[in-house]
Amino acid sequence: MKEKPEEIEGIKVTDSIKYLGIEIEGKRNMFKKQKKKMMEKAEKLANLTYSIIAKSCHKILIGKTYWKNVALPGILYGTAVMNITESEIKRLQQIENGVGRKILGAPSYAAVATLRGEIGMSEMKTRIAGGRLRFVKGIEEGRNDLLKTILEEMKENENNRWMKETKKWIKDMEMNDRTFRRMGREELKAKIREVDGKKWRDEIKEKNSLEIYEQEKGQIGEEMFYDNKPNSIIMYRARANCLKLNDRKRHEAGGRVECKLCGAVNEDLAHFILECPDLSDERRKIVELQQPYEEEKKKIIGNVLFKKEGIEKRKEYIYQMWKKRESYITQGYA
């Protein structure tokens, strides 16, 4: 319209309205402003994570509770009705990865799959897809005939972007339209969780550095032994094989991978935990590391880092080994 009226039937004409807490614009991309607010909110709440867990006595419990129960419901509110692009999902995932790194004290090169595995977090894409599918399921099983009619009309429209995206996510969750229709809500939630776990296991398998992690960490789930002590950070890094050992320098030009303490050819996780003679005094405190070894080295490392019984003591002993290594290097021991 060349000249827009100020009112129609007593209702004010405006460029945007706020309905049920969501900003809706009178444009083709009606949720553009709302999605911008969503990203800003995600970054703001993510930046608060460190100050929240720093004041707590148990960072994984408080950090996960804050992010999952306080931050995410506000961030993802309304995403079931919006068209969310892959780039937007990727950005939200990056923000969440940063939260996971803050909670665990993970370096930037730590595998994302280990963040999810140790904290017990779903993938962002799975959350958004799951929210959409539960929304559709709610309409199908609900009593609102108008919404049911609209949904059926959208299904018949092959060019409807929202429905195309919904059908893609049904396929991504290893279902077809028929199986999706027949599923109840609880069955749907279980299926989404199953597919998310499968994707997580595939990610772990793709990383050669996570061979022990793959063998010992059976499923995604929070590990409650992580607290605010420095030994929790070192234990996570050992489990995720992202300790800053010299083996990491193998990809650097001129990188020196030998152990600075004993001069061994390659300082990797196995050398640090099992072999370096300069750390033998601390190693003797760990029952599983008493020689001669009865099992293969990878299994021994797995027992030390992942066996539930006695993990608090082993967490402290591994930390003392790391402190001694750092102390020797700082003092020019080698």
C-alpha cells in the first residue's frame, strides 16, 4: 500500500507486534527480529556461566542446571514455530560449546563430543528438531481443530518451507511420516534421545585420539565427580585426551614431541600416566598402576580414568602427577 492506514477496525497498524512473548514483524521473514534477540540472549546468558559456576561448590551440577533449566528455555522459546537455518543452529551450538568448555575447563581443541559426554548435553540441532516434532505431535493429538486443519493444509503444500524443514527433521530422526504419526509423545522423546546418542557415538569413533574414551564411556551422562577443584580440570583433560602434552606438537612445524622430563621419544597420554620414570613416586600411589601390568596399557589407562570406584583419590593423584611435571619443566629440570 502506498499510504498505510493508521488503524483498521480500531486496531492500530504497526510494523511488528509482540505475541505470547515473541516478536513478529510484518515482513516475509517475520521472525528475523526475534531470532536476533535469541542470539543476543544466548551470548549474554552464556557469558554469565563462568561467574555462576565460580561461586558454586559443584560446577557441573550448577552449570548444567543453570544452562539447561534457566538459559535454554528462554533462548529456544518459540523455535518450534520459526524456520531456523543451519547457520543459526551452528551459531547456537558454538555458544553452547563455549558454555561446556567453561564448565569443564576444557581447552579450545578438546573434542566437542567429550563436552557433551561428560556434562550430559544433547546436540543443539536435536533439541530444536525435537521441540518442533513435539509441537507437531501436540497439534495432532490435541483438540484444536483449527490448528489441525492448518497443519494438514501445510502438509499438502509442497513449497511450504516450515513443513519441508519438519519433514527433514522427521527423516533425520530415522522416522517416516507414518511411524511419526503412530508414535506417542514419550516414544517420540525416547527415539530422539536414541538418535542423539547414536550421533554422539559416531562422533567419538571418528576421533583416533578418543579410542579409550570410546571404550570406557558407554553413553552420554553427567559425571558428578567434577567440582571446582583444579584436579577436576586435569581429570577431564586426561579422560578427553587433551592434556597439553608434547605429543600435541606433532602437527606443528618443528614441533618437539619428546618428553622434557625423561627424554622419551614421544610424550603422549600413555607415557604420562604409565611410563615416565620421573613421575614414578606419584604413580606408586595409584593401585591400578603398580607394575607388572596384567592388562594391556589402554585398558589400564581406562580403569584409572573411568572406573567409578575410588575415582576421587585417583583424580587427586593424577593432578599431583601433572603438578610435578609442570614444576619440573618450569624449574628447567630437564
